[in-house]
Amino acid sequence: MSAQMPLFDDAEVSPLVLSRRAAIATGFGFACLMRRNASAAATATPSGSVSPASVVSQPARQWGAGAPPAYLPDPDVIVLDPSFHDLTYFAAPIRRLWDQGGWLEGPAWSSEGRFLVLSDVIQSKALRYIWETGEITQFRPEGYAANGNCFDFDGRLVVCEDFFRRVVRWEHDGSVKVLADSFDGKGLNSPNDIVPHPDGSLWFTDPGYGDNITEGHADAPGGPANRDGRLRWNIGRELIGEIGGTKRQSDHVFRIDPDGSVKAVLQEVDLHDPNGLCFSPDYKKLYIVSTPKGPGQSIGGDQAIHVYDVNGSTLGPGQVFADMRLNGVQMNPDGIRVDVFGNLWCGASGPLGLCGVFVFNPAGKLIGRLRLPQGCSNLTFGGPKRDHLFMCAANSLFVLQVGTQGFAPS
């Protein structure tokens, strides 16, 4: 995202329209407004009214320690349909918890441990956010450029490791098991996102975004992501054993069966550059994001969210659920999750003023947005009640308490 990109204003429903619950708390809202009047972050208009600082205001909203108190309702929580009011909480502002990352991905909530696991892909760190203290700590000393994470139905952590181009699971006894590192006699690309199914299977996407020196490692010489062999593909980590895949193959969406076998449920011809994915709450649908072309590709995805019927261990024909266009601009979707009502929450990158989180109802209608100062790569619901939306956005971790709950497990 460039600082020179244009700013956009939303002409839809105002973010300051109070919900029925908010109207009951008129006195509270008035007190917040008075406090905001005294804040330097609020901008006085010629008429004397006060406009709260937001992502697109000048000066822009401040974040973190030392920032003025947040205006409520948050001006960057944008209601596009009245139904979105029921999914938000008027007295909760978007908060930035941390901004010392490189490129953050793969947030997953541990209900048992009450912590959030997340990956810093380009710094190859496995991190943890602790609920009780609000600290970000090292989870493991080496993350192997991990990307997506999830906890399975037995509470075990499953990790997509870009550097080793594999999927691993951490067992309850502390050992690690490789679940997938090849298909059809070829190494994987760079497993990206993964979700569990109650039948014991795991479903994951395998685009090639980690097949570069920034997010994993390049191909061996001659591979699609290192055709002329100039990149020194096998340096940068202290390794034990062999690197997994060494040459990029076609993109797939895979299912790891309970017996350990790896099967392709979608081929590259079906969907280019698959990225984020999640099931509907009844597990009858699988949503998958298609994103721009990765290293070694000549054709990229269409930057839309697709939906497929789940037929046991296979998928039916897909269709576009949301084209991810807003105000004439093609956004780039990434990670997705659903809440208990089946609404889909999607992290998106694009111009300042448009990027953040898009929220669709089960019919595919855009009903609300969360505006962030950076594109959102991935997100999940967490907290003891699963009513906090954690958002990874470039080097930062944001959170918003919401009026719904995430569908578990994350």
C-alpha cells in the first residue's frame, strides 16, 4: 500500500448512526463526544461541529500508546446495511495492539490456552498474544517462515511452513508430525491457509507465495520461481534435514484425510492462486479466496471469493461469492473467517480508505466494513467468548470487540 494512493469517502450509511442499543446509552455517547471535543485528534469544521479523526481524516487517526481517547461509535466501523449493527458493539473501538512485526499472518485462537498464535512470515517468527497481559511474546525461536495456523478439534496446533513447504502438527506430547510435504511425487509449493473439518480431515491451500527469498525460499535452479538459477535458494536458515519442495508445481487445494493421505480437491485449472479458506458453520460450503499471481506464474487469480458445495470429501462446482470490488476499485482479498450466523469476514488490501475488513452476509451482500490504515492479510475471532476480531495488517495486530462470535475452531 502506498501513502500516495487516493483517499476514499463512503457515501453509504454513516458510521455514526447509532444502533438501538447505542441510542439507550445517549448520555454515554454525549460524554464521549464532549471528551472528543477537547481532543486534538478531533477536527473542527467551519460550522463548529466536530468530526472525529479516522483513517482518512487529516490529520489521520492516531493509534497505540499516547493516542487520544477513541471516538464512539468508531468512525472506521462503517455500516453499509442495518443488519451490521447487530454484529458490532457501539462502545468498542478498533485498537492496535502491536506494531513491531514484519508481515503478520495466520492468527489462530487457543481456547484452552487463552492465547493467540500468529506468524511473522518474513522475520520467520512464531508469536503469541497473551489474553491476560496483552503481551506479544515469542512462541517458538524459529518459525520457518510459517504462514497459516489453526487448532484442530483435539486442540493441536497445525502450521503451514513456507520454508519447508509442508504442513506440520504439534502433538500434545510436544513432538511434531509432518502431515503433508508432497503430492503426486512432487514437493508442495508453500501451504498458505488451513482449516479443520469435524470428520478429522484438514483442508489447505497451496499457492506459491512462499516460493521466494522473502517469505520462504526460491526454487532450485531451473524451477519456475528461479528459472535462471541466480537466486541462492538453499540458504538463510539453520536446517536439520532436507528442505521440502524444491520446484514450484501447479496450485492446488488439498484435503488431508484422517488416514493421512493427501488428495487434491481443486486443481489449478479450477482456481488460480487459492489463498484464504473457511467452512460455513454447517460445513456444507467451503469459501476460498483467489489472489494475484505468485512467483513463477503467468496467470493469476481473479481476486474474488469463491464458494463450493462440500460433498463429503469432494467439492461441487464453484461460483463467485463476492467479486471484491468497491467504489470501482478491485480489492485484494486474503484471509477469511465466518461468524456463528454465517457472515463472512474478509481481510483485504487496496487503496487507503478502502482497505481493511469486508463483511458479507450469507447471501454475499456487503453489509459492513472495518477501515484500517494498512491492508489486512488475515484475521480470526478470539477471546474467551470469541467475540474479539483479531486482524493482522502488515506489521501490526489490531483487535475489535464485536457483537457476534466466531465460528470455532479458528
